Amino acid sequence: MAKEIFYKGKKYFQCNICKFYYGTKKFAQKCEDFCKKHNSCSLEITKHAVEIK
């Protein structure tokens, strides 16, 4: 299950396996499912990742 994070007043979701952050739970969950199944990340999914600074 993707982890919900609040940072500077915004909500993000984190893949529990690769630790990438996403703006939507949908992409974080897709990433986590892919990581579990393939033991790697999908470029099609990770292109939606966001950087938190």
C-alpha cells in the first residue's frame, strides 16, 4: 500500500519499495505493484514521479 506523505501543505504518495514520490495514489500504487512483480521500476510509471524539496 502506497504511503501518504504531507509536505509543505501538499499530499504526496510514496512507493514503499523504490521510495519514489507521486502526486496521486494511483501512480504510487501502480509503481509499487510493478516493483513487487518485476523487482525493478517502470520508466512509463516513474516519469510521473515528483521531486520533493
